Amino acid sequence: MRQRAAVLCGAAVIAAGTVTALPAEASAPHRAGTAQAAGPGWKECGTADYPTLQCASLSVPLDHARPDGKRITLALSRVPHTGSTYQGPLLVNPGGPGGSGLTLAGFVASSLPPEVAAQYDVIGFDPRGVGKSEPALNCLPGHFEPVRPDSLPATAAAEGANLARAKAFADACGAKYAEVLPYVDTVSAARDVDAIRRALGAERINYFGYSYGTYLGAVYAKLHPDRVRRLVLDSVVDPTDVWYDANLNQDHVFDDRHRAFLAWIAEHDGTYGLGTDPERIEAAWYGMRSALAKEPAGGKVGASELEDTFLPGGYYNGYWPYLAEAFAAYVNDADTDPLVEAYEDFGAVDASGENGYSVYTSVQCRDAAWPRDWDRWREDNEDVYAKAPFMTWNNAWYNAPCAFWPTKARRPVDVTNQDLPPALLFQATGDAATPYEGGVTVHRLLRGSSLVVEDGGGNHGITLSGNSCLDEHLAAYLTDGTVPRGDGEADAVCAAPPAPKPLRSKAASTSSRGSTLHGLLGFRG
């Protein structure tokens, strides 16, 4: 997670070792116009940003073991290939679980080099339960409406209030979606991916997943290794600790990321006026938290909402200047308006977010067993909180419905795979949501894979986000299957981009809310 450069690989930063291309049989593209199934009924649904986007829907079984039973609908999107060389469909997924992938297809197609994107049909999809797929889950509208109880269970009353909220959410999901919940899980979603493949008339697919989308891709590859042509995994889930331990492990690195943010503020004391000592700035942040627990800003931002607001900074440092301005305004000027604005921009949960959370809990609670004894949760989270207080209890309550979930859990999938063509993995050393060890683990489990590391980076979702070194590896792989080969823990190492600069003016603060990619990936997964 921390200082890894010395052991990553024995070559210079940018590209390590040699490069290897897939065998001709595995990588041979097809000329446009080769026979394909009619597929979904695509209709134009372009936007100003992605004018060539097309949309369709696909009916799939709720239970793939009963193909003649109840059916549900998946929403699909596509940017069609335009080149004379066609390499098949490239399915993209933004993670979550619970993230909508419809717009991601447009983003990926427009962000790849044009000559690469032209060779693929870039396919987005809303996984079962998500967004425009039907049914779209929303277990308990208003569940995140402010002001929530303080996440820190300092009293029995505070702990009881949060437990009651978690149980109410789980009960509401069970009451509304009893017929659906047993089939909202990663294995079912992977079988949906294969249904999409069949509908597209493709013998094999190319797949590009971020975050939780890496686990979905690895599970699909485990189920159907012969149907995978190319596999890109960015910000890799560790499949050996899904999902209870994964969330505890996240807490430590999110605390590191929060402290990195506070150190960045100290480096820019001339802008923010909060001092040059990161520890004093940290004390001021927790002082703000304590004050908001007693008197929420604008009647909206209490202690839990403050954590929700600053969590995105752990995913993407492009948000740091906006969060720092809100923090400084509160501490230096007792001005709560910027903090409320930051909450509304980064922390508030709308109907789409409620849908995403409903699917997130449905998948994670079903994918693997969670402790049913709350004493176990309390003991584990108290231990982590003592070392990493920033997000530990907020994260615990976010996942707490799994202690009461109404469906029986599956067993996690062993994604070990000896039968795939070379996969390409990307991982930042300081990623909090999917800590570094996950990339190393999956690199070991997928025989023949290559791992590209962003050394010193802490963002979650690192390709197509401004690092040209990473993007060159991605483009080479999608062009002809070329992967780097090194002799260390990683096959190639890229330097992290520089930290962001403070905003130059108030006008600049409204011009951007981080990169488009990180807006599409969202938080928590």
C-alpha cells in the first residue's frame, strides 16, 4: 500500500521489461462487414457529449438456471465501430456494485485514441437492478436524508439509532424485492454479461472494468475463459477478502488518503490559512466534525454528512481544492455556505444514488457471508478506528444492512485462472477503495497477466484520466494485445501525475467537479 517503488520492477519508470503481443490466433481482428447476428434493436440516443451513442434493451432470465422463468430487462448502450478493422465488442463497467455503465461507453469511446476506438463496438450496460434496467431497485427512499445520526457510536443511543437504520433498510429490501434479491449478485451479473455477448453475436468479448467491475470481469472470465478475448482491469478488487474484510482494509488506506489531503493543505497555507503543520490541521478537521455533530451546517451537514462530503477526496485528489476551500471557510470565517455546497456536490444522495446503494447492498450482502453477530462488527471496527478514525464507522454503517440481510449468502468465487489470454491490470500504489495488494493478488491469480502500477498515485480509476504513460499501455493492448513484461512485482511502472493546484478564483470553483471519469465511477465501490 505504501512505499513500493523499490520492489515493483527492475526497469525505469514508464515501461518495464519487454512487451509481448497475443498470439495471432487470439488477437486477429476481423474486417468490417463480417457476418454478425442482428442483435439488439439499437436506437439513437446521442447526447451533446456523445452524439453517436445508441441504446437498446435485452431481456434475460431473473434466474439463469430457469431460462423459461421470470425475466428482467437490461439497458444497453453502444458506440459502434467506424474502422475497416473490427475487433469485436468492448464491454465496459464502472464498478459499484450499482454503477450505471450507459454513459461510460461514450466516455471510453471518446477517450481512447480514435484509431483504437474505431475498431470496437464499445458497449455499456446497466447491470441487473441498476438505472434504466428493470426492475431498478430502490429499497428505502430517503434513507440518506440529512441529518443522520452521528456515525461514531460514542453512546448506546447513537449505536442503537444506526443499527435501527441499517435493519430498517434490510427489512425494506426484503419486503419490496423478496423475489429478486436471491438473484442480485456478481455471478448472476456475469451470466448477464454472457447473455449480452450472445445477443451481440460475438464468440468472444473484450472487457474493460473499473473497481468492482474488475471483480465482475474476473468472475466472468472464471465462468467462461474461452469467451474472453481481452481483459482490462483498472483498480483491482482483491477477490480473496470480499466483502467484509475488504471494507475493513479500505478504512486504513482511506485514513492515509485523508492525511495526504491534510498535508496538501499544509503545503498551501498561503491559500487556505490553516497552518503548515498537518497534525494541527487534522485536529482542526476533527474539531469541525465535533462542532457539526452538535450543530449541523445549514441544517444539512452533520458529522456523518461531513464524512460523506470528504470521502470523495479519498477517491480522487481533483476534489481536494474544493474540499479545502469549504474546510477553510468554516474554520477561518465560520462560513458554512461552502460546506453545504460541497455536501450537495459530493455527499448528498439523490434517487440515482439510492438506486446505486440498493444494488450495492444487494450484491455485497448476497455475494459472501457477513457476520450476523453485531458484537463482532463492533469489536473489529473499534480496533480499526483506533488506528484509522476518518471513515471507519461511516463505512461500517454503510455496510451494516448486511448483518440483517434477508437472503442467504453465496460463497465468493475463486477467480484463479490458467486459461485466459494475457490480461492487463492497472493499479495505483495508494488507492484506498481497492488497495494495492488487490492488484498484486489478481496478477498472481490470472496466469499470464501483466500489472502496470502507478507509483505514488492515490486515485481510484487511473486509466483515461490524464496519465499518458498508463494510457499508452492501454492503447497498445487494445490495438494488438501487446502487454509489458517485467521481472518484478509489476511489469511496468508509471509515475503518478502531480498533485492538484489550489483554485485560482471562485469562478474556477464552479467550472469543474473533477474529471468526467470520476464522476462516472462514483464512490464506495
